[in-house]
Amino acid sequence: FNQIGYADWRAEGGAIVATKGKGGYLVSKKSYKDFDLYAEFWANVDTQSGIFIRVSDPKNVGATSSYEVNIYDKRPGAEYSTGAIVNHAMVPVPPIYKMKGTWHTYEITAKGNQLTLVLDGVVTANIQNDAHKQGPFSLQFGNRGKEPGGTIKWRKVMVREL
């Protein structure tokens, strides 16, 4: 991974952890088009994080340059909170997916214009969209001074090309 931003990424207890800083990303060195991505994550109730896939500009990771698979229970626009793909696939409001400081799984499948997101075994998004076709993926620690931040832990992050 390449590190972008100012998070305090470190290895701790078999996981990659960030707890403070002004926001940051771990960006895969490889670019992916069609793939399955599996990740286990631990998030506080105040965590602002996510997985960005098919990032078109790895130096400027965001919801406009990629698909943002969100982890953010307290997001002001709750329709794009945890389990959503920001700007593309909404979740129910009030939010029903809550992180509560425990381990969870995301399974993401991207094949052509079909994107499927599974959170803890439940499909939360299943869309067709051509906005982003290929690129690296990124793990986020989202405290940019506006959001609460909150600890994020990642483990067993695996990608299989299709």
C-alpha cells in the first residue's frame, strides 16, 4: 500500500489500525477492474471510514474519483451512511446498519458495471453503474477535522481478480 494523508497507520494485534491524524488513506499499488474484495473491519460508533474502489486519481481519493463503500454511522446525510455506496446506492433511513465497536465484514464484487456490496452477509447495495471502470482500492481513516474520526481497524483484506 501507498500512504496518503496524515493518519497514524500501524500494525497492532493482527490488524492495520488508525486512531488519529488529519485523515488518510492506504492505497493499493495495483489497479483492479473486475474483482471480489473481502475485508474485516472494526469501527467505533463515531468512526468515519470506508473502502474506495476503482480510484481514478490515487492522489485524490474521494467519492467523486471512485466508488466509496461507506463506514460512517453518524453521517449527516444518513442515506449514504454505513452500507451505502456514496452518491450511488442508498441505505434505509434511519440507518439500520450500526458498527458498535465490533468486527464486521464487507464483501465487494465489481464486475463490469455491476457492483454488489455485502455487509455481514446482508446485501446492502446491488447496482449497475459505469462511472468508474478501473483503479486501485483504498482503506480510509476519515478524520479531516470535520468528522469525528474514530478508530478503524482492518484485517484479512483480500482481493481476487475475476
